[in-house]
Amino acid sequence: MREFVYFSQSARTSGNFDPNDLMKAGRMDIAIHSFIQGVFLSHGFRKDAIFHFVFYGQPDPPKHIEIQITDELEISKKDVGNLIKKILYKYKPGQKTEALPGCFIEKKSFLNLIEEMEKEGKHIFILDKKGEDIRKAKIKKDCVFILGDHEGLPKKELKRLKEIAASVSIGNKMYFASQTVAVVNNELDYRDI
């Protein structure tokens, strides 16, 4: 199973945003484009992928959303904003809630999520322009790739994160988060991971 963790310092942490104006929702547009590259295929979905959002925007940070595509989940590329909005509205304090089939929400910090993944034995990578070339990196089946929005990853947690995860790069240019996810998926597909 491959997993992506997308961190956003500004994405809304409640469902009271306009899905037609995602830039005002803390650049939710970047999150949505990254998710689409993470789980959508031409005429299908990646059922071997889990996508995590960790949002630190207002009014109630942090929120962790986990989505794995299931046959029961009705989803389209045009309506991912409304999907996230529905999941955020289903949040219940103090518990991890299955908001929709394969879609979970809870209050969990970015670092707590990554530390849990580490304890589960997952092979964790930070996507970083200065990291090791992804084409040369050793990658195991249960892998996790961490990326940030246009503001990057949280500085105060980056030191601990670098103790847990290896840094890998998809190239020497700065790419959009969504392009990064597409390149990683391509590399893993090529290796049959």
C-alpha cells in the first residue's frame, strides 16, 4: 500500500467554505489537485493508495482526513471539494469517525500521524528538492510520501520529521504538489510497488 500525507498550514478545518472558491478556503485547490493525482486514474481509481490530509487552518486545527477509494464511495474529480466539505462536517470531537465509506476524520497533529506510521513499520519519505534521487532510493511496499502545500512543511516539526523519514527528490526543479504526487505514483508503478 502506498500512502501520501499532504500538509497544509492554511486549509480550512471546518466544512463552512465555498467549494467554488477554494483559494479562499486556505488554498484547498492545491490539496484537491494533489488528491486527484494521488488516487485517480484514467477511467478508474487507485485502490492501492491512501491519501491523508493534515489541515492546520482555522477554525479548529488540526484535522486529519484519511481517504481510501472503495466501491461504495461515490466520487468524481469535479466534486472533491464537496467531498472534503462533507467529511469535515462529520467530525466528532474525541474520536476517529468514518464520515463516508473509506473516508475518516479526526483531530490529530501532523507529527502524531507520522510517528504512528513509523511505529507501524512504514517506510517514510519526505519529498524534498535536496533529497536523494527517487530513482536511486530503496523503496519498500508499505511506503509513505510526505509533501506540503505552497508554504511547505511545518518548520517546528521538521527536525523530528527528518529523524523519522528519508528525504527524496523527484528532480532539481520546484514542482507543484500535484505534479510531485503524479511523479511519485509513476515511479512506484514503474517499479511495481
